[in-house]
Amino acid sequence: MKILALNSSARVGDVSKTEIMLDHLVQGMREAGAEVEVINLHKKKIRYCSGCFTCWTKTPGICIHKDDMTKDIYPKYLECDLSVLATPLYHFTVNALMKTFIERTLPIAQPFLIQRKGFTSHPLRHDFPRTVILSVAGFPEDNVFDQLKSYVHFLFGERLAAEIYRPSAEMLNTKTKDKGMLDVLEATVQGGRELVETEKISPETLERIKRPFTSREKVASLGNLAWQTCIDEGVTMGEFQKRGMIPRPNSIETFLAIMQVGFNPEKAGKAKVSMQYNFSGQVEGSCYFSIEDGKISVGMGQIPDPDLVVETPFEVWMDILTRKADGAQMLMEGKYTVSGQTDLLLNMNQFFGE
């Protein structure tokens, strides 16, 4: 099977959630024996369709624009057995670059008007390949893709082989240790295998691909923290992610949520520790987290006999957490105090981070 995968995301690497999902889908396709070519559309010169209809009259089937679409992408599109159109969700449908590609496939049609299944249509000059739609969105609900679904069903009809939609995609990264995210990525690989082997993706695999990472409330809470941190620090979300920045908590609840997200069960191993935080200043209150057998549990209030107790102004600890201040230096300056197994402070990276 010859597959052409077109990625219309302008972002790259872990910053591009479209690319992450597409890479895993392609991995599965190649594992199943398919020949797959991936084209990043943002690296190509593709002019807008000018609506001249030259491709319908003066040069039937050939566009007037002599760019990468005409010379390279369109011929490969006609020759492939399966195309994958991967796009981030922009204003609830495909982004402008993918729309430009779709509009530039106009030469595939002829100008005449015919009736097909009760609708006026154009006869095709060529059969277009069976199509897979892959899209990602930051919103946590599935229905955010409803407009895109309607569009691609109308456009591709029976030639639509599969639809892959991933909500809450901004949480994805390739270095994750989160079991839920890892299962989503493995399910995407499995979806690629199934497309090559059966020309469809099973409902079970699609359900795994779109399975929630966490609650909608937590997605919104953590997302809002990340965006506010970007605003406060004057960076884009792409820069935030590339730098590995940490969203700055604004409450004890969001502090605990960040600690849960940052927990690394593999690094923690069989460790058994408990830590108590007593905050003062702008945010007052107490909380704790316990680590045991590669799992973390958190809660508000006090726990008996913690291994480490941290007494600190909330703002001081958030500066340390987000790497705006050095924890050891702040301790020497008396900005906060600790008691118990103080060496745990020096080994926090044993439990959190990559």
C-alpha cells in the first residue's frame, strides 16, 4: 500500500500535537508494511486557488500555478492508495493550509453538472484516494470536532476511510510517563496498523485514541494556569513548551494538580515518602502528598508523621517550583524552613520530571 500523509501544522516537534499523532499513526502503517511518505505542507510553496478554471478549460486537469502542489504533491496524491490529511482544529474545522491543499485539488473534477445521489455535482477526472482525517484540539470535548466531521463526510463521502480526533491534545508529549497518554499513542500506532491490514480502524482502537487523560475541570484548570503563565512571562505557548516551563499554581489545589502531573512513577520506583506543606502569605493552608509503590496521592490538610515538613510563604515556594528562584539559596536566606528528612529536598527530581 502506498500512503501519502499530509501534515498542515505549522508547528514542529513536541509543540505540534498534530505531528505527534501523525508520527505514531505512520509508525503503525510502516510496521504493517506500507510505503508512507510524509509531506509537511508548511515547508512547501502552495499558492491559493485563483478561481480561474484554467484547469477545467484551457489545460484540463492541470493547474495554472507551477508550484510544489502542481509539480509534486498533486501527482503523488493521485497515485497513492490512501491519503492522510492531518490538521490542527482551527475555528472548528481544517486550518488554512489544509484548506488551500483541498481547494487546489480542483483539477480532479470536470466542469460539467451531473446528479449524484440527489445532489448536483461534478464528474471526476480521476478517482481520488481513500482518505483518513486526523485532527487535534485543545478543548476536552469530542463535540468540538462536529463541524469538521460534517465537512469531511460531505467532501469525501464513501471515500472516507477513517476519522481520528484527539481532544485535550495540548497535554500530549512524546516524553510522557503518563500511562493514559502512552496508551493513546500506542492506540494511534495500532490504528495505523489496522488501516493497512483492514482499511479501517476498529471502534475499540478509536475509543482508546480519544480516551480522556483527566477530567474536563482539570484540563481547564491546568490549561488556564499555563496560559496565564505565558501572559505573565511574555512567551508564546510554543516557547513555553520548548523551554519545559511549569505553569505557576495560584492555589493549593492547583499546586497539588501540578505535582500530580509532574510525578514520574518510573523514577519513583518503590520509594515510600510523605511530604507536608504548610503555606502562609498570599495563599494560606496546608496540603500533603504521599508516594508509595510508584503512585502519588494528594490531599488538603495535615497528615500524621510526615517524612518532610515545609513551612513556607506560598509565593516563595511557587518561585522555587517554577525555577524562578533557587531552593537551596532561599533556604539559606531563611525564606522558608524545613524539618524531618531534609535530604528529600535535594532529591525531588527522583520523583518528578522527566
